Amino acid sequence: MTNRLFSLKFLILCFINAGILYSQPVNDTQVPLIGDISDGSRAKPIHIIELFDADSARIRPTDQPVLPFSTKQTCLPCHNYETIRHGWHFNANDAHVPAGRPGHPWILTDRLSATQLPLSYREWPGVIHPNDIGLTPWYFVQTFGRQLPGGGVGEDDTSDVDMMYRRWMISGKLEINCLACHDAEPAHQQAEYAVATRNQNFRWAAAATSGFAHVTGSTKAMPDDYDIYLGVAKDDARSIPPGVEYDDHRFNLQGKVFVDLVRNVPNDRCLFCHSTKINEADNRWRTENDVHLASGLHCVDCHRNGLDHNMVRGDNASSDFSCEGCHLGNDASERGRLGAPRPGHTGIPTVHFDKLSCTACHSGPYATKRPQLVQTSMGHGLGTHGIVKADTVMPYIISPVYATASNGKIAPHNLVWPSFWGFMHGDSIQPILPVDVQMIVLHFIAADTLTDSLNYAQINSGQWPDLSTDKVTSILDSLTNADFVTGTPVFINNGKGYRVGSAGLKSFSHTMTAPYLWPIAHDVRPAQQSLGASSCSDCHSLRAGFNFGNVEATSPIQGVRPISLPMTRFQNSLGIYARLFAFTFLFRPLLKIFILICCLILLSTLVLYFFKGLNTISTVLSATRREGNR
Amino acid sequence: MLRIIGIIITISLIGWMFFHKKEFIVIRRWLGRSAKTQFQSVRSAVVWIVAITGLVLALTGLLPFLLLGAPMSGFTLLIHVAVAPVFIAGVFIVSLMWAESHRFDAVDWETLRTCLTRQPLPNEHSGLNLWRHLFFWLMLITVLLLGSIVLSMYPLFDSIGMDFFLNLHKAAALLITVSGVAYAFVNASLPNKFLKDKYEPLSK
């Protein structure tokens, strides 16, 4: 009986325990951990922490083999990684996340095959999904890992599991690199991240950037059966295996390391991935900085985020953290934020605010008749080692293009014309990866790539090679016989498609030939340098780039005239209307004088007859009074 | 480019008109008339110009706002801007020509007094005549219409001021349109004889 009672009690206890265990949130996305909850102190939280590797084992610099620290496992005790990994910087490949307004795409660039192809996991109109061209997460991370913050596609080792299982096992996942943003250590070297991802050292990438670890070797050179725990055989003279060395002095007696992590991300961390260089600008020392940064603000003062790391993108005008939110205040408070001056917009008709975004007048390179070529961190890998620094380097990003944004307002945009080889199947065009087409292209331009040729110089300076129409025709003919081509080979370039017809190379139009544009908001110019600050003719003049600039495509095909689109085409307005409207501004000074004179005379007439009227009333009243007296 | 083409066309037109002026029968006839008749025809031409341009301005200005709830833009705005100077010139001339004949006079005062004391009007048309005068002067609110728009063309006022002037322009435009229609209606209701008799002393 006692035994039976004991058994029953034991069973009940087991059920209760099981219930408690199941009701415990395990890595729940909703539960903030100790480091996620602020106690109210504005002082910088000091991170003297233990380092853990990807297997949750504590790292000591004397370990053999010594493994790179895992940001996920190291930060996990105090910060909810699961919540953070859904943030804007990491969720591009999450199909459930709304795409939001178009942003900077990843641009697959290959000089030899004259390829520049805007890609994105987000469903922005005009971009191509990497999966659609066979660019698996594995290759995507290697290609663009230089400016990836980790997480998202870097942790997606399931999409190409069949082909790349062994490689993923060796390289490890590209976890969210918390240091990429939050490391304030002066010795932090983000450029090493690019080297690490290029060498497939994904699990070593975060350590490579830190100031207390040094990464050597390359996973790329290791065979598929390489074991990171066993290393290579001592007599194997092949390439250096990936490894990490820690600075012993940085570990304290408890084996903990001081990592200079900050809540407010330093500007340099943001600018590594979000810089823009204007090619035709004067020397760098003469160029301006964003007015907000020059005033002492930080990027994150506006681009804030909560624990979920969903950054404020600044495109929601009703948000507190938008141009309007800080400078005008929202409905609830008209006091604005951060001491932002309230703009007077003296003399600017209010219809401008309905039709233009704030950035139209205040942001980006100054409007010119011919928009300039710019280079961006994400497009050109600015800040990484070994890039070509020439102004003419691919991809060709044109800025500013004043186009109607998704909110219906005109805003400055960056633009890239797609250029790629592909094949047409029915009405759809399937791009071909540069790696597949490179050898064919090289076959036809081989003679041009000799050291004394013009093309050699061009390709070395980052440009695409010059291609004659005959060469394009020959390449397209060769592609017809390629086994990966299942349709009519085409070359998309210069805003057109080219295919071989009976009479040679023939151009055609297609939706995929359209340029991809994304709005820009930086660098913000001060009020005195904004469009319209000097006069209406900043925009409403036939010489103004805002309405009358021409957006030209560049083409490697010799003898083909580059396409040139008027700016009004991007603003959904008619060029003739813009010209006529600008034409009226020639007469505006005269009109103003004329109206002022008319006003003055009309006013004088009114005043004159007002007094005449008074005189009449006075006369009538006097007459009435006299009649009354009689 | 457009400017050069415009100048060439204008000069050509003026030159052609200069060398072919005798062929303009209408102008020749008009030139052959007396000064008084010429003035009358100019006066009626100006009135028609004001009426037509005013109608165009009202349509282009008010219709987009009333129908679409949006400010005018595109070619509507261009037409509005192009027609406005002609209207302004017309109003300017009309105001100078008609101000004297639309003065409030003793008859209007009597009419007003009679109305206020609820006595029968001495003349069935005198009430309409008072309204006619009133609507004419209300139409000269055009000064507000012009003032609001010309002031907003100078960098003097901030967004709040610009918004105020735009609203003032809209309100003045609405008032002028209503006054114009009412004036035309009242004018049409009054017999010519009444107008002639009444203004006989003025024309002497």
C-alpha cells in the first residue's frame, strides 16, 4: 500500500515537473534576458565576459585546438539571440517579413562578363532573388559576406544542404556578428570580416574582426573531409588550415575578456557598410559630411531599434524618428526631437511638401544635368582589402535620380542598369551566373586581355571590357550550344535586350531591362545647400538637373548609342509640361511686378471709393438732418 | 531653345502684322469709327475677356479641388498661370472703367433705409441695383486674390504664412466667383432702360 502510494505520488510529481518543464519558455522570442532589460542607468554596460565556442564550450587561450568564439553562444546567456535574429539586418531571407520600401540591393558584379545584377532576398520590384539564378546561400555569403552582418542567410545551411553539407560543416555558420555594430574597440577591423568570408572562414569571421584575436589560414583550401577539431596531418604540406590565436593578456585571472561593447553603435561601424563615394567629387578632404554627423549626432540617434533590432529606416513620416518627426514634431508633440531646428521653408509653396520628400531637396549629391557615378560600400566593397579604387570601377551606380518613390513623392534615388547574359524562355528571361558565362566571354575577348590591350587596362581598372556587336553575336551564338541554356540566349544591357536575329544583333524591350532604383537619404545637406535655397530656378529652370537631367546608361558594346532617359520619365510627368512650366519662370519676375502694380492701383481705387462712399453717407445724413430740422 | 523659338515667332508675327495691317478688315473698320465707339468696343471686349478668363481660372482652380480634393497640377496649373495675367489686366481696366458707375449713391442709401424700416421699395429695381453695386465691389476683392499670390512668390513668409496665403487665395477666389455669377445674374435681371436712365447723369 505504502509502495503503491509512493508510486502514485512519484507519478504525480513527474507529471507536475513535466508540466513545469514544458511551460518554461525555452529560448522564447518574447522573453528578454538579463542583458536585454535596462535598469535605467545610462552608463555604458561593461562587458567582461567569458567566451564560448559554437559548441558552448568555454574558451581558454591555451586550449588545443583553440576555436573561435561564437557570438551566439557568448552573448546568449544575457541576450535573446532568437529575438535579435529577426531584426532588419538579419531577416532578409525570411519570406514572412514585409519587404518594405526598396533598398540597396546586392549587386552581383563581374567585370569580364560585363555583369551587374541587382539581387535581394526581399521582394523589391526590379531585383532578382538569388535562388532564381542558382546563387545558393553558400555562394551568396562568400560573395557578399564582406558587408553582411551575419545571421539570416549566413545561418541558412539547409537550402543547399545536399551539395554543401560538408563545406558548411567545416566553415560553420555565419552567425550574427554583434561586434560588427557594437564593438567600440579601436582595434576592431571589419575589413578582416571580408577576408574571412571570402576564405569560407565563416565561424572565424567575428573573431577575425576583434582586437584580441588573430585568424590565420583558409577553410577554402581545406578538403571536404577536413575536421576542425583534429586539424590536418602534420605532414600535410597543403595550405594553412584555419586557426585562431588569442591575445593572452586580454584574459583576466578568471579567464574573462573585456570586450568594449556599446549600446549606441559608433558611426564608423555603420559607415563600413553604408558609405557612399561620389566619383566626380573633388579630393576627399574637400567633400562634405552629412550635416547631422557634422553636428555631432550619431547614425543611431535616428536609426534606433529595440531589442528586436528592427531598425527605424526613417521612411515613415509619421514616426518620431523621421525628418518630420524630429524637425516638425508629430501630431502628439510639436516639439520635435534632439533639438532639431524647425524649418521655416520661407517662400516655398506648400504644394512642394505634398509632392516632394524632404530628401528631394536636402539629400544626396547635388542635382546635375548628368547624374554622377557613385560607389557604395555594399556595391563596391568600400573599406575592404584589395579593391580597385578607380572611379570607373563596376558596378555603375548613378546618383541622384529624382524619381517618384513608393509613397508617391519624388525623392533622390540611386540607379543601376542591369547587365547580364541570360536566356529567354517564352516571355521570361533567366539570367546566367557570371561563372558559367565567363569562359565563353573570355574565349572571344582573349586577345583583348593581353597586357598591352585596351581591354586589359580597362578590366584592371574595374571597368567592363569593350565588346563589339560581332563579339556579342558570337558569344550569344556560343551560348546557344551551352548545356545550361534552355532558351534563346540574350544579353541585357543599356536598358535593352539583345538577341541574335536573322539580320544580326537585334535589340528588344523587356521588363527585366528596366533599371533598379532605390531611394537615398544621405548625405543630408544643410538648409543653405538644399535645392530651392537660392531660387526657384534650382529646379524650375531648363538648366536644372532636377527636372531636366538625363540618366544615361553605359554600355560595353561599341557603336551602340547609350540609352538616355530624361529625369521626368522617372517622375511620371511629361517632359513638355516640365519645360513649359520652367518656361513660365522666365517671365515670373515681370509677372510679379505687374501684379504688384495692379494690386496697388486696385487698392487705391478701393480706398478712393471708400472715402467717396463715406462722403456720400455724410452728405445724405446731413441732408436728412436738415430736413428733420425744418 | 524654347525662348529663342518664342522670340522668333513673336517677331515674325509682329512683322507680318505690320506689313499686312491694311488687310485686317476688322481693325480697319474699327479704326474708322469715332473715339466714343472705339472706347465702347474696347470696353465690351475687355469685359468679355475678363468674363472668359475668369471662367477659365475658376474652372482650373476650383474644379480639381472640388472634384479631386487635390491642388491643381500639371497642365491645369499651366493654363491657370497662363490665363491669370490676362485676367488681372482685364480686372484692372474694368475696375478703373466701372468704379465710378458702381458707386453707392443716395438712391442706394434710400433703398437700404427703406429695407431696414421694412417699407415698400420706391422702385422695383432699386433693390437689385443695390445688390449690383455690392457684388461689383465684392468682385474687387480680387486685390486679396492677387495680393495673396504675389506675396507668396517672395521669400517673406514661412510655411504657416504660405499656407495662410494659399487659403486666402482660395477663399477670395470662391468669393469672387460667387460675386461674379451673382453680379451677372443681377445685371441680366435689370432692364437696360433702368440702367440707362439711372446712369444718364453720369454720362453727361
